Amino acid sequence: MTTPQHFESGTFFIDRPVFKGALFFLSLLVLYTVIFPEQSSALYADMQSTIVQYGSWYYVLVVAIILVCVLYLAFSRLGDIKLGPDHSVPSYSNVSWFAMLFSAGMGIGLMFYGVAEPVMHFMSPPQGEGQTVEAAGEAMRLTFFHWGVHAWSIYALVALILGYFSHRHNLPLTLRSALYPLIGDRIYGRIGAAVDVFAIIGTLCGIATSLGLGVMQINTGLNYLFGVEVSIGMQMLLIVVTIGLATLSVVMGLDAGIKRLSEINIGLAGLLLVGVMVAGPTIYILQSFLQNVGVYFSELISKTFNLYAYRPTSWLGGWTILYWGWWLSWAPFVGLFIARISRGRTIRQFIIGAMLVPCGFNLFWMSVFGSSAIKLILDGTLPEFGNMVSNDQAIALFQFFEAFPFSEVLSFISLIMVVVFFVTSADSGAMILNMLSAHGRDDTSLFQRILWSVMIGLVTMVLLYAGGLSAVQTASIVGALPFSLALLWALWGFFKALHVDSVKRDAQTLSVPSPIVSVSNQQSWRDRLSSLLKFPGNTQVMKFQLYVVKPALIQFADELKANGVECQVIDEVSISGKVRLEVFHGGELDFIYEVRCRSHRMPEGGFKGDDPENYYRAEVHLSEGGQDYDVMDWRQEQLLLDLLQRYENHIHFLHTLN
């Protein structure tokens, strides 16, 4: 594997072609929009109509392929593979992990469209008469369709691809790494750079879409609560202020910034959800939720491929294609962020957690807010509410609260949530854009994160200036087009790598090896029992590595070299507690057998060791990770036989591939 092209200047680290290429194209976008606002607005509108007219089928097909692939991964044997070495464990608790998923993936959109979208579908459905009981059910099912498994399958797939190659194969945490099975070290050249540039542009367009919705809702909420003017100028000022808050979160870092804010927001979201459900038509919400979930899944296939070919309607481009473009353009950001925090989870665990759990929350959120809003119109409680929402989507949530006690308190909580979602989206977006432009590194200078935070705010301001919400939405659809092509190519490489991993797992011995003993040695079982009851210290294990393991590896390596096989033994015992044998097979996958000194907590039950709290094991690790067995006190002959068995499995694996 070759060294990637990059440029370093002190603590400033960038992947030069990606960094310069992305800034060049984004600068062109900003300058063109600012200098020619009317012309750019017209161009964005033409681009959106052209894509909808000629490319709707393509977006629908791409999203359908992604959904099928994710479901296959979840329920096949490939779901047992970890995003990381076999011995890795999750870095975050399920609660913290889900909170960050929620804030990064859907936060602002749920606040903006939770009431607005179901009401707008109810008022103007794609087919049939609006403002009827039938339209109410269809409105909720269409909302479920846009915010359900399709959206999260896109996020999940991108995150799986990035997390798999980064955490399991130690490739950069950027989209280009997914192409490694297809083009090898050329991912570090122009092709890889182009893929990451597309990812940055698509990501920035997706972030700008969400932040554009967020700042419009913040402005509307301030107007509703405090009489602040609703205008482009005020929205520009709000972007500056919230990007400033995002910069503070950048300074605090992932755990202290994004994680903490995400946990606060998920708590506020739960509080708001319960409050509306209890104060609203609770039984109606639960009944409609269960009914709509059932109909949603029963119609999943037909709705997925419904292009209204026989009854063309502009509704498709204004809603479904817009959403598919939004999710696709948002996917590099959300996917890379989720991959960054998901090391140690299996593919199956990841899909269940990162797709089904947030999807279920989305659908319930839409039911609580959307079904309640539609019922207010049907019952005549807020007869003009539908027309108000159609005229101004940003006001929907705040007007909705008028029907509840303590409406101003609920509106204020919602406003705080939108601001926090804005800040976490901008902060995590800056982190991801920085990683994409720095070859997957997240330990770069603070200045780089701040630079991308400012760029996010600048692009959002420019798009709002050019044409408001329509320009922002167009950016997401257009940005998704080049990224979707790169994603399909990456998907091919991902499945190719998973096939190799699966074959290798099948070639490995499933049982934990035991040291092979001679039948004539009558004391062997006693020796093994004595060894089992020992809880050695760090020094004992390191001596064992130096005086037993290392000579065994050297002896095996000498025999390989005598047969013309290139290999080496690396002694890192004094540095990191490791000694390993590396066997090179040219263009094929190399073989690694490593023995690590690893610390474990002393078990309860009266066991004693050198250290009352910890003991150490000499654990075998292969290239795919730890194998969970201890070779401490094995003889050299036993180690050589185990090494031979592992190497036989590897050779069998190489033959199986070919």
C-alpha cells in the first residue's frame, strides 16, 4: 500500500488535491451565486426540473438498490462481520450512540416537517381529493415513506462502507477507501481524490439544505415568540450567530461538544414528544400509528417504485425525488459521522441500531405531530391551519402548539431544539468535511475545523440569498447526482471485500485451539490445570513472549524462507507488548500471526495473581483481529503446531478465492 499524497505545514494537514479541488468548486458556486443572483436562481430551478423530468427513475432505482442491499446484509451471514477487528468493542454506549445518530441524521428535518409535511399532503395529495378522511391516511403513509427505512438505509450503507474499510482494514476514513478492492493503491491518486471531492460537495449541499430549513424555522420562531422580523437579512445574521456557537462546540471536541449537545437534545425531544402525546388525542395517535405502520410496510414495494408514469404529477419531484436527493447528498456526512462513532459493532447490530431504531422513532414522531395536526383540521379546532401551513411551512410547528396548553413554553423548547440541532449539524459537518479533506484524519489543527464550519455557513447564506428554500433544495438534488454514481461503484467494492472476508472466516477453525500434548505424558492434564489457575503479571507474559513465542516464530520464519517465502518477525514486546510473524504473498492477502500481552480484570472467586486487580494473557491475533484464546505457558512445539494450523487455514483461504 503506497503512501497517500498530502501536504503538512506544522499541525495543518490536508490531502492537497481534495482540499484544493473542493474549495475551488465551492468558491465557484459561491461567487457565481453572489455575482449573478437572478441568473443563478433561474439556473438552479432549471437544473431541478431537468433532473426530475429525466432522472427521477434513476434516483428511485438507486434508493431501491440500497434498501435491498442493506436488508440482505442485516439478515445474511455477512451480518456477523464486525466494523473493526474481531476483538473490538463499541466505543459508546447505546444511549449516547443513538443520541448522536438522531442529532446528526434527522434532527432539523423532523422539527421542520413533523407538522408541515403531513398537513401539506393532506391538503394536496399526489392523487385524489384533499382534505378528506382518505387523504388523512394517505398523508401519513406518504410521510412514513419519506422518513422511513429508505432514508436510514442510505445512511446505514454509506456508514457501513466507510466503517468497514476504516476500522477493519485500516484504510482512511473517506469514501475513496471503498474502491480499494477495485483499483488498489490508485485510490490515493486522481480517481480517489475525485470521489472525495464529490463527497465534500454533496455533503456541503446536504448540510446547507438542513441548515437552511433550520435557520428559517429559528427566524419564524423568534418572530412568533418575540416579534423579530422575518427576512433574509435576519436569517443571515442568525446563521452567523449559530455558526459561532458551532465553532465553540468545535473547540470543545466530539465527546464534550457534539455528544453532550446530542444527549441534551434527545432528552428535550423525548420531553416534547411525551408532552404533545399526553396533551393531544393519545388514543387516536396510537391507533393511527399502528395502522399506518402496517399499511406502510404492506405498500413498501409498490410505493418504492411508484413513478406516477401513467398519471404524471409534479408532486413526485417536489417531494419524493427531493427527499431521495437530500438523503443521498446528506449521506457522506451522516455516514462518515456514524462510521466514526460505530467501531466495534457487527454489521447486523449496526443496521438494527442505525436503521430500524431511529426509523421507528421518526415514524412515531411523525404520527404524534402529524396525526394530531390533521385531526385538529378535521375536527374544526384549527380550520385555517392547513392553508397557513401551505403558505409558510416554517410556521407550522409554532401554530400547531396554539391548540395546546402552555403553547409558548412548548414553542420555546422547540426553538431551543432547532438551535441545538443547527449547532450539532454544523459542528459534526465541519468535522466530517475536515476528515474528507485530510485523508480521514481527525487530529488536525483546530483551524481546519473552524475553516469548514465557516464554509458551511457561507454556502448556506449564499443559497438562501440566491433563492431561499428552493435553491437550497435544488443544491441537495444536484449534489446527490455525482455522489450516487460514486456510491454505486463503492457498493460493488464493498461486496467484493465482504466476499473475501466471508471466505476467510469460513476457512478458519471454529473451535478454540488447545495445546497439543503427548499421550505418554501422564502429567499433562495436571500441567494444563495448573496453568489454567495461574493469573500471571505483565512481566511474566512479556518474558514468555521473548523466550518462547519469539523463538518459535523465528523458527517458523526460517523454514518459510528456506522454501522461498518472504516473511519477517517483528519484536515490539518492550514497546506495545506484541511480537508477530508477517508472511508476504505478493498480490494476495498477507498472513499475520501475532501474540499480544493483554490486560484483564481479575475474576472473583478467590483467585490470586501477582496483581490483585488485573492479570495478563498472551493472546493470538490474526489480521482480522483477536481470536480470544491464550497461549501462555505453551511450549514452542505447541505454538508451532498452532501457527502451522493457522497458516494452513490461510493457504486454504487463498486457494478458495482463486
